[in-house]
Amino acid sequence: MNASGLMSRLKNGLWFENPGLVQLLGLCPLLAVTSTFVNGLGLGIATLLVLLMSNTLVSATRRWILSEIRIPIYVLIIASLVTCIELIFEAFFPDLDRSLGIFIPLIVTNCAIVARAELFASRNAIGPSIIDGLAMGTGFALLLMAIGAFRELVGSGTLFSGIDMLIGGEATRGLVITDGGWLLAILPPGAFFSLALAIAAKNAIDRRQRKKSRDAMPRRPRALTK
Amino acid sequence: MSGRPVMRGGITLAAIAAICTAMVALTFRLTEERIIANEQAWLERSLEPALSGLFYDSGVTESKIVVPPPHELPGSEAAIIYRVYAEDSPVAALFVVTARNGYAGPIRVLIGVDVAGTVTGVHVLEHRETPGLGDRVETAKSDWVVQFDGRSLVDPEMPGWAIKRDGGQFDQLTGASVTPRAIINAIRDTLVYFESQGEGIFAIPVATESDEGGNE
């Protein structure tokens, strides 16, 4: 794979085919856990690790897998990986694990992961599949973090509360910016509003980019009609 | 000749299942010890907020007794009592009880009471109250529960054990009065139970593991 192929894989995962923003996959955890930045980061890391490893394993075994039984095999691989990740979280980040609760085991049902196994890893060599897993996982994690930060800031007036669950130390409310906030943001409807705003923002940025590149094109000399 | 692909598929599936199982088993082996240690540490740590300012012997969780329903403590589920000692004489008792009539289901509360019947600390362990409103009973979100420290059945006298809106002595939470009411009632009922049992609580032998239930 050449450098431009790598760049385009990365760009696809992070932006043009972002699992959350564009493909709208894995919305259940995305909407449910993003009430704080740290929760978003935690689930983002877990999903990234699972996606990376499932892409690797699916790509490595793709020669031996009959297409008739590929889906059960993907499910098997993904479910085992998620179980391992959950055990590791429980052992090393017990508070974060408690705070994410059922959403770690539920990564199994995140269709973004099966989608990458089916659409990419099963058809590509290990190298590109690892890059794809990394790019898609990072894209998803960044979105979770962005929505988490936004909802926490608007809804509770804090940022990075509970960061101790990841890096250790005293329990903290994080940076307290205002005391209390606009409650709606941390309730379920706030999750939908935040995602809608994020998608709208992405579309607006894309449109501006397109317009800019159109404007930047050299203009044809005007025909002299006068 | 459809037998062969089926056979091959079966073998592949079995092989991958075996590899995946081995992977999970290995991870489990490597993390097991840490996970058990974490749970124990979490339990010990979750009891601490109810014992602020007290000196006590370590190993509080070893003195656990489970009180199966029916009992006179709040809630219809099994309640848990930890006895706290300092140099082998009783100092306080910790109650894990269920406050009923929360806004969204039962609330699991940890209440510490010293031998004189004074509250040593209150800590909400588990709840489903509305984020931003009722959830301010959590120690991490606000210090609402601190107002109970040092209170007892004589401070205030019985009608005072209610929120101010109901003519009592305790602060409510803006936008939430159901949750505070439930917790205040649970504390009051626990104090009444403690008073009725007296020193007897410290004489009960430690529970056997078999009748454990309703915890966490």
C-alpha cells in the first residue's frame, strides 16, 4: 500500500466515511454513554481496540473462511474480543468499567464492527485492514469524545469529570466551568440534538470545502459578446 | 456432493471457536486476581464515606451480616449490616438499606450510625434518579448528604425528619423533593431500628456466605 492509499484510508475513517457521522452506525452506544467526555473516551478506546483486533483477525483468517459461515465467525471473533476487553477494563479501569456498565459488553452489537469485517477486512490484506480498523475506530472514538465533551459542557458545566477513572488519583468533578448547566443536554434527547448538530456541522464544512475548491478552479476567459 | 463444504465449514467454525475460547480463557486467567482485588477494594472504599472522622479496625467487610426480609429496616429487600470496631469494642454500624419511593425506583443507601445513635455519614450507592435533579444526592455531584452527619433521633426530634417543604429541618434539592423524602425516611427508619436493637446488633454472629443476596 502506498502513502496516498494510507492517507485516503485514514481520511475515510476519520471524516468521509466516519462510522458515526456518515454511516450512522453504532448509534446506540454513541447516544447512550456520551453524557461525559470521559465516558465517551472510555467507550471510544474500547471500541477502537475491538475494531482493530477484529479487522486483523478477520483479515488473517479470510482465506479459510467459507462465505456461507462468515457471519457466525465474525460474531464469534468479535464477541470473544469484547469479552477480553471487558475483563481487561474490569482489571485495570474498574471505575470506568462500572460507569460504562452494560455498554462495554454491548460493543458486540455495534454494527460498525461487523460492517468493517464484512466490507473491508474480509476482502483486503492484513496491512490495509489494520489501518482501516485504526482509522474507523479513531473516527468513532473522536466523535464519542466530541459529543461527550459538548454534552458535559452544556449539560453539567464541567469538562473531564471522572478523569480519575482513567488515570487514577482522587475522584474529581473535572474542570468546573459553571455550576450546573442546561440539563436537557445530558438527558437522552440531548444526545440526539448533539449528534444532529455534529452531522450538520460536518455537512456545512464539506459544503464550504467544495465551494472553495470550485472557486479556486481557474475560470475560463469570458466570451466577448459585446 | 454438498457434504464436503459442510464438513469443511464445520471444522473451520470449530477451530475458530476453540481459538477464541482459548483467548478468552487466557485473558480471564491473567485478569482474575486483579478483578477480585478491585471488587474487594471497591467495597471497602464505598464504606469509607459513612465513617468519616472515626478510628476503626480494618477489615470492616468481614463483620457483615445479612438481614433477610421481613425486617424493620427500610426496604423490602435484604439489608446488610457491617459492624465497625476499634480495638475490638463496637464503634458504629453501617447499614446498606433500600429507600423505597424514589422518583425512579429503589435507591440503595449506605448509612453509618455510631454507638450513640448519631449518623456518621450517608452515601448513596445505587439509584436511577433523574440526572441533574435527583442525582444530586450522590456525594460526587453535591454535598446534600453532608447535612445528616452528626444528626440523631433527638436532633431533630421526630417531626423534624422531613424536608423543609414538608415542615421538617432538612434541605430539599431544587426541582427534586421525591428523592430527598425517600432518603430522609430511610435514614430515620434506620435510626429507629438501631435504637430498638441497641447493642444487640454487635452480638449477632457473622453471616454464612450461603444466605448472601441482594447486595450490590
